[in-house]
Amino acid sequence: MNKRDSIAPQPILLRDYVVPAFLLDRVDLTFELDETSTRVSSRLVLHRNPDHPVSDADLVLDGHELMLESVLLDGEPMSTDRYDVDDESLTIKGLGESAILEITTRIEPQKNTSLMGLYKSNGNFFTQCEAEGFRKITYYLDRPDVMTRFTTTIIADRSKYPVLLSNGNRVGEGQYDRNRHWVKWVDPFKKPSYLFALVAGKLSCLQDSFTTRSGRKVALEIYVEPQDLEKCHHAMESVKRSMKWDEDVYGLEYDLDSYMIVAVSDFNMGAMENKGLNIFNTKYVLARPETATDADYMGVEAVIAHEYFHNWTGNRVTCRDWFQLSLKEGLTVFRDQEFTADMTSRAVKRIDDVRTLRTAQFAEDASPMAHPVRPDSYIEINNFYTVTIYEKGAEVVRMYHTLLGAEGYRKGIDLYFKRHDGQAVTCDDFAAAMGDANGFDFTQFKRWYSQAGTPVVKVVSQFDAANQTYTLDISQTCPPTPGQPEKLPFHIPIALGLLDAAGAEIPLQLAGEASLQGTTRVLQLTEASQRFVFTGISAQPTPSLLRGFSAPVKLDYPWTRQELAFLMAHDSDSFCRWEASHTLIREVLLELIAAARASETLSLPGELVDAMRRALLDEAADPALIALMFTLPAETYLADQVDEIHPDAIRTAREYLRVALAKALRSEFKHTYARFCGATQAYRYAAVDIAKRALKNVCLGYLTSLDEPAFIELAQTQFQQANNMTDSQAALAALVELPQGATALADFANRWQDDPLVMNKWFTLQAMDKRADALDRVRALQQHPAFQITNPNKVYALLATFCSSNLAGFHRADGAGYAFAAEQILVLDKLNPQVASRLARSFNRWKKLEPTRRAQAKTALEKLAAHADLSRDVFEIISKNLA
Ligand code: PHE
Ligand code: ZN
């Protein structure tokens, strides 16, 4: 047995859940913030939980990397033989029915590079407690089903930390001693520790207010470093729009007197919904036209909405345990998706989300890390903030909405809050509320929570002219995933329509129905295979299947290329128009990849060119939709479509298609670029303008791929004259790999060297470089003064982008990419295990690689696994990859 075996981290299991032995009546915290050592005093008022199976259980408080100073029980110092302290806990024996514990600990936030618990960033203090960061602040029942009221007193140097924030309402402040001041906060709502937050520092504040529909005035405050104050207006507008939307659509009002957002540049994730005091990655707060792209603006609006929506879905009603994470995340993502759809373009938003789902979540479902929306085990919970929990979880909530309709869904939501406000609950409770409010049985539907993997839905159609029927035989299967060799049938809503030869919608009636029932129907597939017969169909229709992407499945239907081109032009469902183009392009690319592997000459099918030309020239169409049709699927997505990954063949095929389309549609791209070039002079964040910029920049990308001086000049001119980052970045991206790219990159860096968020874009563009020496460039960029390995955004922009998105660059035949990743993972693991673990996921596709690369990747993984001191985060990813 080697060292690793003896101490290998053990999984936590859902089926082991036990209610907490003690509950908290309240907690009072005092923080004495200091440069070298911070003292945290906590006063816990506890009582035994009558529901716990053991009546005299020990009190086990979680705690990690804490220096215990003292423990008082009911006001008296406790003798050390009455408690045990180890690396992970403080255990107190022999307590009665209730107790008051006063615990003092010391911590060193200035040394905390994990960005969990209390840490420093640019001289200011911040906390991050989800999922299990509170235990790095003080000993506590650090689990979401322990909810209580918090008061927090913060004491700190007045000049260094003029702003002192925590959850709830500010109830007092004063001078503590000569240089130090204090502020006291009371949060009137019960909450679990993961929603605790504290911020202290030199921050400027943008203020505004929102009056709720019942007439309460809420102070809105966004805190940032002083130089960033001018970049907060879009975030503030987004807050107000979110508050209004949640009132209008969900009937939910904000519940505190103030709502605070703080931006921090060192943050592992996007943002955090701490009660009344959200803490955000600067990436999702700061935006002005010169520095933020349209995508950034949309990201800010969506993440602000997401965190704001958590106040009800997550905070007022929270999760019983971390296996239920999707209860709050899937629901809140669905809410923010719908918000964005209402604020911008519903079709474009849906397509964007489906692309993410397919590229990232389907890949996860096919990887060694595949897990259900409600996992039944984990080694490190931080590894489960995944696209499956978030995005697939949102699809699950969307399916309730599809099955129940908007009204039925709202009834379910209302019942959910009526039953569970102030509680910590499970996904079963959510399903029960949805079902009970509507008399709908979700028993089978709940398999979406317990079975991992992406179902494949196969449709076979048959038109019967004599009987005027159109029959769909629909069957489902789901591939095995770790620990789940076989699956039971899912309950799958399949929205569809049928088009006649002219492209018009056919009113639909199923056999046995008395009347026509509209043109889009939602079929419910619950069996392994089922037959649906439409009557009164007089001629062969073209089916439009899975409208709006009504379920997170892979659809298998043998459309001809003509049918796909027809759907692209005629489907009334915009999602399906795009989907038809995507299917067509995917098929062509798969053929090209096969041809590239066989070293055959590549050629561009005429049907594709014609269909794409028609789309491009359709001046009545939404330019955003056209832009999306011309956005080729990512290399990584293509890698997931083939049986064996040959990264170079994928790259060759995709690049060939890009240039071939550019050649075939040269004049149309030129014309379209010109059409939209001057169309958005002064920058406005508005869907119509975003759409025009998107299509214009897609055209620019194709044109520059032709390597003609006139088009390169076009890109250079756009780069120099752009008054917004969307156009500037698009032009830079078009130039990067050309000889002219070096100057453009230098100009860009020179202009933006002091803006970390803009520099992230500069790193990302270079991490995606398709030239053979990409890895050398990435290594060189690590030495750039703007790169810092301790800053997660920088690691994601450069290292994670290279390792997880630059398919052929990372998966180099000589294995140098794997060796590089392994080396960086080990460095990062010592600093920030969560970030290291994200990088480790770049190996998730390794088993599907062609043999040479597979062997190289395996060697790198095995070397990593041999390190006995890996964090639980990295250990879990590596061991599951090798399992
Ligand atoms: N709960 C956060 C969100 O989804 C994400 C998060 C998780 C942030 C863990 C930090 C740490 O909004
Ligand atoms: Zn969330």
C-alpha cells in the first residue's frame, strides 16, 4: 500500500445524510481585522436537535486551518480535556440540552491564496464561504441545513479599511480605539453559514435605489475600487431590471433595506449570492463600451440577475445538503436565462444556452466526471459546481415549465415558497410542490435528477398517403456513465411541428383526438419507445423536431440536406432554423474530418453554400441569428462527435470549411460587412445593435481568413478606429495569427496594460492561437507582467483556455501540452486547489484520443496521481480520470 492509498480521500454519500445533532438559535461574530493576524470571536447559542437519532451526541464543529485561542462554555473557560481539536474539527463532549459556546480563533487571511474563507485582495478583505469556506473562519456547524440569525461586528484600522460590510442591516458604528473603528451588522433572516459575507477596505460606492411594488425603498450600493466607479452603471441598471422582473414574473420582492454588491478581482467563480451582500468577480460588474464587449455586457446583466434571484431561490429557501445544489442553481440559472430572454432576444439567448450545454455539459456527461443533476457521492464538493448542476439543472427546471405551461409552473413555484420559506430542502420537495400544485405526477420525471448521461432520442417517420397519416416512432436510450451501466427511460417533453411543402405550419391532430390542437405540440415520451400518429396529413411533411430544444437530449433523425436547407429557410421556430444550419454544418464537418484523416482532398458541398448564401442575403432575418448560423462549432464540440479524436484532422477540417465558405461567399460577406459597418456608430447596449455588430464581425472573420491585403487592411482599420471593445477585440482576433498580428497585439497591450479585465482578453486570444507554437507562446506569456498565477481570472484566460479550448495546441502529438498542464496543476494545487482542479479537467477527454496521444495523456495523469499530497479537489479529478 503506498502513501496515497492509506490516506486517499473518501467520498461523501448522499445516503449517509443525517440531520445535525445541534441547532443554532443565534450567532454573534466579532472580527478584529489586522495585517498579520485576525481574531475571530464567535458566540454560539445552541440546543440539541430533537430529530437527531442520538440523544447525547457530541457537538462536532467544522474548522480548518484555525488557531484555537479559547473556548468558554456558558461563560466559563472549558478545560482542555472536554474537547478535542484536529485538522478538521473541534469536538465537544458531554453537552446538555442547550449551551452557549464562546470560541476565539486566529487566522491569517493575508496568507490565504485559496480564496476560500477570509482573504485579502489588493489590500482589502473579502470572504467566500460557499460551499465550506466558513470553517476556515471559525469553528461552526458548517452545513446548509443549520440556519440561524447572525450579528457581525467588524473592528479594523479606520484609514486602511474605511468601509466595513456584512450581511443585513447596519445597526451601529463607532470609534474603537485611537485608529480603529467598528461597525455592527444584524441580519434579520436566518441563513446557513455559506451565505455569510464580510468585506473591509478602501472602496468607492455607486448609490441608487429601487422602490418595490409594495412601496418599500431599497438602497442599492455597488462597491468597487475607486478607479472603477465609472464602470458600474450598467451593473446598477441590471440590478434594477432584475428586481422589477422578479416582481413581475415571479411575484417576488426584495426583503432587506439595502442590497449591496462588491466587486473583487481575485475570485474563483463568477459571483456569490451572500445575503444582502453579493460579492462579484470584477468581470461581472465592471463594464464600459471601450473595455467590455457585448458578451461582457450580457454577462454582467445575467450574473447580476442570477445572484439577485438567489435571494429567494437559494437564500430564503436553501439546500438541505450539497447534493441538492441544483435545487438552487438549476432553478436560478433557469430564472436568469428567462430574464435575459425577456431583456434581449429570446431565440438568440436560447441558441447561446444550447451551444454551452452541448459544448460543455454533453462533454461532461460523456466524461469520467459524469454525474447526475443530484449526485449521490462526491469527494470534494467544490468539484460539483459544474455545467451539469447548473446548465443541465436549468434544463430540468425548463422541462417542468414546458410540461406544466407558464401558469402551472407559477402555481408550483408559489406552493414551493408557501411550503418552504425559511427552510433547507431537497429537489424532491421542489418536485412535490410542482406536482401537488398541478396534480401532475413527476415520479418518473425525477429520473432526470438521479441518472447521468445524455439521452439519445431517435425518431423514425413514416407518411401514409392512403390513410393520410404521419407516424413518428420515437425511442430513447442513454449511454452508461460511471456507476450507472443501465438507465431507465426518462420522461421527455418533445415539442414539434410539421411543415408543408410551402413551408407553412400544419395544424396538428393526433389519432384519437377530437380536434386540431395547434401547430406546435409537446409530446411526452415516457417509454423506451412510443408511437405517435398524426391524422389528416395529406402530403409528406418536413418535421421540425425538439422545438426550442425542449429537452437536453441528442436527437437522431435522418433529415436530408435538402430538408435541412428547407428548415433553415422556413421553420417558424427560430431555434430550429438555427438548429437546421447547425446540423447541416456538423454533418459536413464530420465528413471533412473523416476525409482529412484519410488524407483525401476536401471539398465543400454545394447545398451548404447555397443554404448559407440564402441565409446571409435574407435582409429580413435577425442579423444575430445569421451570425450564429455562421459561427462554426468549437473544435472541442467536434471532438465529442467522433469515436476517436484526431485533433489535427479536426482542426484541418474546420479551418478548411472556414476558408472555403469565405471563398464561396466572398462578395456576400463583403457586402454584409459594408451593410453593417457604419450601422452602430455610437455604442449602445441594445439587442438590435449587438446583432449588427455580431454579424459584421463574423463577416470580418471570414474575410480576413482569405489573407487578402484589402481585408487585412479592413481589420486593421476597424482595430484602430473602434470605439468599443466588441469591434476592437473582433478585429484583433482576425489579425492575431497573421504577420500583422504582432503589432496589433503590442498596441493593444500598450493601451490596456493597466486594465486587468481587458488584458484577460489579450491572453485568451493568444491562448487560442492555431499556429504550431501555441504552447511556447503560452509559456512566454506566463512571464508577462500582467500575468499572475495567483489570480484565477488570469489562469482561466491563459492556461485554462489553452488546455481546454485549444484542442490541437493542447493535445500536441508529442505530449508537451500534457506535461505542461501537469506542471501547472501541481504549482496551482499548492496555491488554490479549486483553480488547479479546473485545469485538471482538461484531461477529461483523454480516453477518446487516438492511441499515441492517449498514451501520453495517461503517462501525465499517472505522474500526477503519484503525488501523495494532492488536494482532494485535484485528487478527485485525476483518480476518476484514471478509474
Ligand atoms: N453560488 C454561486 C452562484 O452560482 C457560485 C459560487 C459557488 C461562487 C461557490 C463561489 C463559490 O451564484
Ligand atoms: Zn448560482
